[in-house]
Amino acid sequence: MDRTQRGVKGIIIQAAQITLARYGFKKTTMDEIAKSTHLAKSSLYYYFRSKEKIFEAILEQEMQTLMADVSQAVMAENSPPEKLRAFFRSRLHAMQNATNFYRAIMDEYFEYYLYIEGLRKSFDAQEMKIIAGILKEGIKTGVFAIDHVKSTMVAFRAALRGIEYYYLIVEKKFKKIEEIQDLILRTLFNGSRCKY
């Protein structure tokens, strides 16, 4: 793909992102995206077969940016606890920076749950790899006492993602997510005083 084609594709993605944020996934049409790009609808179909394909391109671009920000934030820290905190903080801040677009996704998230989760699989794998690396480094340096890295990683990430979705979809309170993330991180770092 040459520079001109990449440029047109970028224009379509940017316009579609604004349109999707305004109307949501369900109400956005190829006609509306074409109108906002000032391109013929046939030009849109040259680059993207459907609005779903445009949505995939937007989500991929958002996730690549998010993962780059997260990786940079994690590498800037020295200790495993600070790396883990940086991971979740930077992930949350990236979502805050894309508030309008994520709100459009989240408003219809459950309706398109399987579709969106399917698109996120490769990025989920990247996130899991980062978390696993931090936990293993913590075990190696004696900071974390964890018997099963994979189980801990899955449980920890699932808890934090569940909190994100609840407060993004239902409450729409980013600050609350940060508070609860800190609580979960403190519990992970300090453990529980009682046995069960």
C-alpha cells in the first residue's frame, strides 16, 4: 500500500472514529462515514468492505496506541509493584483519553460483546504477557510470593477488567476505577492477614 492509499485510509478511519463516537456503532452507516470524509461511498468500499472492517481498523489502531503507552509506562518503573501499578494506571489513562470513542463502544458493548472480544484477542495476549513478565520478575526478586503465575495473572486481570467495565458502562466514574485498582493492588502486594 503506497503513501497515498495509507493517507486515504487514515482519513476514513479518523472520520469514522468521530462518527462512531457521535452516533454509536449501530446507528453509524457507510453513508454517514462517506459524508464525513467527503469521499464517494465507492471509495470507502475500495478500502473497507463494511463498517465492521472500519471499526476493526479503529480498534486495532486504538489498541496499538494503548499497548505502546502501557509498555512505555511499565519500562519507566524499576520495581515489580510499581510496574504493575503503571500497567493498570496507563491502561486506564489511555481509555480516559479516548473517552468519546470508548463510550460509544461501551454503550453497545454487551450487544456486540462476542464481536468486540474477538477483535481484542491478540491485544489481550499482549497484556497477559506483560503482566506475566512483571509477576515473574517479582517472584525472582522476592517481592511477590506467588505459587501459580498463570492463575494469579488471569484472576487479577479479570477482576480489574470487571471493575473497569462496571464503572465505565454503569457508573461512568473513572476516578472510582482508580481507587478500586489501588485497593486490589494493595491486597496483592500485602496479602491478607487471615487464612480461609
